[in-house]
Amino acid sequence: MHSNIMENDKKYLLRSIEIAKESIVNGGGPFGAVIVKGDKIISEASNRVVLNNDPTAHAEILAIRQASTQLQTFELNDCTLYTSCEPCPMCLGAIYWSGIRKIVYSSDRTDAERAGFDDKFIYNEIMLEPSKRGITFIRSSDPGGEDVFRMWNEKDDKIVY
Amino acid sequence: MHSNIMENDKKYLLRSIEIAKESIVNGGGPFGAVIVKGDKIISEASNRVVLNNDPTAHAEILAIRQASTQLQTFELNDCTLYTSCEPCPMCLGAIYWSGIRKIVYSSDRTDAERAGFDDKFIYNEIMLEPSKRGITFIRSSDPGGEDVFRMWNEKDDKIVY
């Protein structure tokens, strides 16, 4: 797995690591991400959870949002994401929704755990059924939620994503 | 599981469903979310992926971001999230990072699948090891990513989140 990294992949991964280090110095979280299309960097971001008061402001989420704005599309199919650490479940979900098909990373969820981050815990929780998780999940079909998707399915001019 | 829903839970869940329906009419995705603290609605949001050109703009993510801005904190421990549909893995990750401990929802990932959404597929992918997923994961420790968490661990004045 370590052997098939190309020279360009290494360059952009190194850049994501530089961003992570700069972020620590600037009061942000220790994570950096870069999105590349072809041979061009489309977006760069660091973790700004504390700086922005935003639990969703992970480097990968911010890089995806910036790239989408930059390219004016919600589909980043031709892009590669370089990230200093394996994406957490939130960021991995965002990657799937964005259509990004290639991820290059350095540290992983176990390294993150040793640095005090919950990535591994959240991966473990997500794999459980809702009723077995550490947070309370209550499902109710009472208020007629099934009408929502019925309306959606019947809408002719919808943009599917 | 369906029996322990309280009157207030039902009211806010109904509101999230109303938001989802309004969203369809307004050209957004068929999802709505409401965050409540005590007896007060802190934020409301609908899915704006297509409207914002942002694959991360799910109702729950937007509601969490707005609540964090509103309350000036990245910790929403005392809040409840009401959402018209079971959160996808991205949103569930965001929920864990936010500290929200209670979720009330109506439709689930299977209903979402029938309406054309990838929630269930992404849940299945996330449970796999990176090397077994449908997208390419390349790990490289070459560029010295381990320095990042070493710097972080040695930083005295960091804010842990």
C-alpha cells in the first residue's frame, strides 16, 4: 500500500501536512487538506473547529466546500483529496457525496486517537445499529414523514444528486 | 422504539418534516432539520446541496453550523436534533463531533434509498476497511505526517475538542 504513491501524490500530501503544521501554530486543529484536479490545486484548508466555533469545520469539509464553490458544482468526481490524516466518518461521508474517488493520506484513525481525537470511536459507533449507540436515537413515523419522499418522487423537475 | 416519543418531540419532528416539504417546493433536497435546546428552537435548516453547489449542505450539517454560530460554541451537548430522515454517515459524524446526544427522526436510510439517495450505500462503504472500498485509498507515511501529532501533543496551550 505504501509503494504505489506517485511523485505528484507525495508533493500534494506533503503540502497537506505543511498546512496541518501551520494550523497548529495559528491556533487551529492539527489537520490539513488539499483538493487537486488535473495538475492544479483547487482548494486548501485546515481544521478550524475551535477558531470558527463550528464542529463541522474539519479540513476536508472546508476543502470540499471551497472546491465546490470554486468549480461551481456539487460533483467533484475528477478531483483527488490529499489529507494529513485519514478522514473521519463525517469527512468520509462528505467525500462520497462529493464524488471524489481518490484519497491520499498519511496518519490514520489510530494515530488520531493517540492525539486525543474521537475518529476511531465515531467509526465504531457508526457501525452499530442506532439503538445500540452511545447517543439516543428515537424513530417515529407518527408525523407522516413518508409524505416527504412521496412528494420528492412525484416531482418531475428535480435535480438528482 | 415508536412508543417513547413525547409530545414535544413530536411537535419538533413535525416541524422538521414541514421544512423538508417546503424545501422540495423551493428547489432544495427533501430533508429538514431542527435543533432544540430546552424548549427553544436554536436553528432550522433544509438540504441545500443543489441550491448552494455544496455536497456538504445537508439539513443536519447546516442546522449544526447555525446552532454553533448562534450559541457561540462548538459543543452542542444540551441540544436535541430533530430530522425528517435518519442522518447519513456524514451528518452522524457531525452529530458526534457536536456533542448532541439525542436524535429524533422519521424516515430511515432504506426510505432514502428508495427515493434515490446513497445513505445506505455510504453506510455500507464506511464499515469496510479503506482498501476494500469503492474509492481508492492510498496511505503513505513517507512525507513525515507523524510530526503533525507530535507537534500537537507538545503544544501546551491547545484547546482540545
